[in-house]
Amino acid sequence: MPTKVFGMPAHVLLVHAVVVLVPLTCLALVLHAVWPAARSRLGIVTPILALVSLVLVPITTNAGKYLRKHQIVGGEIAAKIDKHEHLGSQLLYYAVPLFLAAVAVWALGRYRDGAVVPGVAAERTAAREVPAWLSMGAAVVAIALAIATTIQLYRIGDSGAHAVWDGILH
């Protein structure tokens, strides 16, 4: 996994991709789950965004661990970096369910729209009925995951920003 990009620590660059793509995935997931017009326009984009986010999380975490090993800091800053590293290592536990929910919501939408869904619906038909509890449950799960993931991402970013910038900016 990359640890440096053009001589810079890769974590510093990769974290920006995660900070943009994960909330974008959360937004797309919620829109996909609750708004049929958005579902038809987003299509496969939602699970692809979730997959890219899922792949970037461990790469970014690994690059962060490399950066941590090669920093010489102590005291209060080291404690803040440890907190950031601990929170950051938990993001994978949010990214995996986010990806699974994105695939499930996408497949449910395709089924509802009458499209072929491998393993579920072999042929294209008119729009299909889906039990209301299933649609509502998918929407609730999507919203809950999006909120939880965004909060965790904020906590990670906030702890990282404090580790880097406390005492530098006034």
C-alpha cells in the first residue's frame, strides 16, 4: 500500500479523498433509499462510491500508521495522535456496512423498478411491488448508517486536526 506520494506522506493526501468520498457516499445512500427520482439517476453510482470509499479507508489507515511510525513527537501531541489513530482504525467498521447497505439499497431499487437482479429476479418486468416494511427498513438503516458514519468521520478528522494544529494556530 502506498505510504508516500511524490515524497509526501500518502496519509496527508489520501485523507482528503476519504473526507470527501465517505460523506458523498452517505448522501447518495440516503437519496437512493428515500427518493425514487434520485434512485433512477444515481443507479450504480451509489455502490461504486461505497466500494471506492471502502477500499480507501484501509489504505488511508495504513498510510497513517506509516506516518505515525516515522514521526518523532511526544507528550500531549503523541496522546492526541494516538486518539486520532484509535478513532481512525474504527472507520472500517462503518465503511463495510455502508458498502453492504449501498449494494442492498441499489439491488432493492433495481428489483422495485423491474430490472434484472441476479439471484432474485431473472427477467425484466414492469415495476414490482415491495413490502412497505422492507422499503421503510432500508431507508431507516441507510439514514442511521449515514448519520453514524458521518459523526465518526467528524470525530476522526477533529482529533487529527487537533493533533496537528493545536498550539500552532491562534
